[in-house]
Amino acid sequence: MDTQLRIGFIGAGNMAYGIAKGILSGDVRPLNVKVSAPSSRNFSRFEELGIAVTHSNTELVLTSDLVFVAVKPHLVPGVLGEISELVTQKHVIVSVAAGITLATLEQLLPGDAVVLRLMPNLPCLLQEGALLFSRGSCARPEDAALLRSLLQHCGLVEEGPEAWIDVHTGLSGSGVAFVYLFAEALADGAVKMGMPSSLAHSIAAQTIVGAGRLLRDTEKHPAQLRSEVCTPGGTTIYGLHALERGGLRAATMNAVESATDRARELGLKMAAAGSTK
């Protein structure tokens, strides 16, 4: 990777910050990174990393080689409309906006624009994210390799067909909140049985961290790890039976399905809005 690569972020929210932190953990120097946003509210944490800030999206594009578009989905048409005339074949545009398809992005940019669509999740803030990206029609394998190299310190990075991006949104983007809900319920159960709330929440958090690391690092199927915890007639199988009676498995699958469907719905709405411009 070119260590002089100039990287820009349009948007100064959590995803931009998490990705920026991960990128700076590699070979990219802070002086080669810039962030733009209409408000200065989030600038200080970028400035603490040595990153330059600006209120001008056009200035950012003119001084960047690779640009992350990290704004809310409804803002994407306006942002791309503002910078479209400045985007050349030498730029790589990476959208982090949920639900915005590659077709919509390419419609809003010059016909030869190099576009990739990326879906990260909140744990990118700690470089423990799960990121999936897809290439647009003009993006080459070397563009994918560049993005993967940049993001390698952000967590797990995978490339796949665009059809998987909305599924990833339901599984991992929204899935983070599903895990938090489960953690809250675990702690509430312990509180109900007499444990102090602060201790219950600490133990619930560590339980999820430990279980997640075992699942990732051993590469065992979840069902295998679950069976290793269960003993005949023991506490765990009784608890699992209660979860199955409560419909946890079906409810979780339904949650991923609903979040995925919503991501697709948002994409269709944005595509329709873009086609009217």
C-alpha cells in the first residue's frame, strides 16, 4: 500500500472515527487523513489523533485519493451531488451508508467512478468490528485489496456480493444491539435472583466477551460449544430449555430478517429518490 495515500472522511460520526483509528494503527500517517463535517461537534476526537478537519467536502475530495462517505443514508444524495464534478478515475469512493446500493451510488457519481460499498459495525471503535464490502462495476481487484489492507486493523474484513451487505446489516450492524439486549436480560435475571445490578452487568459483559472469543478463536460451531457446557440434568440444559420455550431462537432469526428487510426497503427508497433527480 502507498504510504502517501491521502484518505478523507465525509462525516465525523462513530463509524468514521472507528475506521480512522483502525487505519492509523497501520501504515497510514495522521497527516495524510482529513475529516469534513458541517458541525465541529465531533472534531476534537479526530484532532486528538492528529487528523486535519474541515467544513468543506469539496476541499476534502480535492486533497484525497480515497474518500469514505460516512454520513446518514438520507444525506448521501446531497453529499454526492456536491462532490460529483470533482470525482475522477483516480479517486476511490467508499460508502458506509446503510441501504444505499452500488447502483444508486454509481448513478449519483460520474460513470467511470470507482465505488465500493462497506458495512462496518459499532465495535470498529475498539478495532473489533465485523466489516463486509462489495465492489462497484468499475472497482478492480486491486481496489478491493487496498481497502482490505486499510481496514485490516479494524477487525474482521470480508468481501462478498452486494446481496450479502443488507444481510450483514441485519446480522452484525443491528446484531450488536441484539447482543446488548441479551446482555441486559442476562443481568436482569441475575438481579432478580439477588445479585447487585452493577456486578451483574459486569459479569454479563465479560460472559459475552469470553464466549465470543471462544467462538471466534476455536472456530467450533456454536452448537458444539453449547453442548460442551451442558451436562445431563445440569443447570445449563434447564436454562436452555427455558430459552427455547420462550422462543429465543425464532425471535433472533426474526430480528435478523426484519433488520435485513428494513435495510433493503431503505435501499429501494433511496434508489427511487435518486432516479427522480
